[in-house]
Amino acid sequence: MATVLTPVAPSDAQLYLVVSEIMYHPDGDGLAEFIELTNISTTVTLDLTGVRFVTGIDFDFTGSAVTSLAPGARVLVVRDLAAFTTAHGGGHPVAGVFANSTRLSNDGETIKLEDASNSTIKEFTYNDAPPWPTAADAGYSLVLIDPTSNPDPDITANWRSSTLPGGNPNGTDLVPFPTNPLGDDDGNGTADLVDYAIGSDLGLPVLAPTASFETYDIGGSMQTLLTLSYPISLGAESASIGIDASTDLSTWTDAAANTEFISQINLGDGRAMVTVRFTAPIGDGVRHFLRLRVEQL
């Protein structure tokens, strides 16, 4: 007997509703937690009736203060309305507060959102340890990168920390991409694409990359390794920064295979300092030149 399986068409909520920001560890007493959802459709208004969080926090949009979501609009669910209002002011589209005394874990947990048919809209697990943005465990929020592309929220690389402490509920902290990436609008001698990527276009003091030899305990063995720190602009989602190495300033190769991530420290002004160390042959008695490579995404 032949069997034919007919796929069930995804609901509008499955197609267009994304978890776009998570504030799981706010400063202070921790009560200003929130989750932001965004309708990424440009044409469809989402009916939120029956949409609910079933893992991580409890909340049902049925009968809440927000039961439909216009194209491009955002909605918030908060832990404590008074604490959220104190932190972010009034006038935000808050659907309600977490139910059943639930809260977001500071140590990471699974978040699951379902639609009215009990089908999964999103299910993913965030964490407070690398490679997840550790600043989100210290007063910053987790921000989904390029939410309109509906990226997989279970992939760490699709998240970053907010540019400033507290996050940006019902808003965006994206840095505008330069009109002429290869130009030099401010006349500082650096291409606007580079200024955009490292935060030199934010009206702040310029931060230069620094290199030094640092000693690390690696498996019980103390090793001195070449270390590089360089700034990034957290809201510059349309650029990537890589590192190239050369022994003669003529032939350059991607140094990723010899690069180990150490830390990313948010500076509280929209930028962070990223620190990496290098493995042999880079920094191992062979002369190497290093350069940052900025590419438009």
C-alpha cells in the first residue's frame, strides 16, 4: 500500500515571527528582563492569538495587550512592567508580563515559541558563555543579526550583544552603512568602510589596534604568544573584520587558521575590543606582518 505524505503549510507566524532581542541579565535587581518579537513581513499582519511561549518563560498572547502585529512592527513581553518602565520609559508595545513567576535564566536556557496549532515557531538555546556574546551576561541584550532574513536563532553567530547597556527594546541600534564605502567622507585618511567597521565614524576617540606578547597557561604549560587587540563597531552588521598575515608585505594569507579568540570586551560606547592570540608560525621567531581586512557583507 503506497503512502503519500502531504507537507503542512507553515503558519504566518512560523514564516514571519522572529525573536529579535533578549534581555536576560539586566543590571540591578534583574527585573527589567524582556523578550522582543518582530514581524519581518512587509505585507502580512500577524494574528498573535494562540501564539505563546512554552519553554524558558510562560506567556500567551491570547487576550494580551497586543494580539496582532503589523508588518515590520515589534512587540515586547517583560518580566516586571514597573522595572521595565523605569529602565526604558513608557510608550512601548508591551503585550504583558511573564506568567507563572517565570524568568529568563542568567546561565542560558531553551526558548520555545508555538503558534495556535501547537506548531513550533522558534526553538533555540542561548548561553552566557563563549562563543555566545558574554556581554549579554553583564547588562547588555542579545540582538538577532539581520532579523529580516529570518536567521536560525540556534546558531550563535546569528547573535551579537546590543551596542549599549540595557538593550534597545522596540528599536534598533544598527549603525548606518556608509554611502560611499570606499570614500573618505570625514577626511581622516581611512576608507569609510573601515571607519564603519571599527567604530571610527561614531564621533568617539579613535582606537588603534595594539599588538603585544602575552603569557598564557595552555594545558599547564606557560606559553608566550603574540596577541592582537582591535576595535569593532557592534552595530556595524554589514561588515566583517578578518586578519591577514605576510612575511614579505607582498603575499598575504588569511590568518584564521593560526588565530585563537580570547575575548570581546564591550566598551559601553557602541564599540568592543576583540583580543586574539596567534599560534606558530606567527609570533614564533619568524617575522610576520599583520593587517586587518574589512569586507562588506
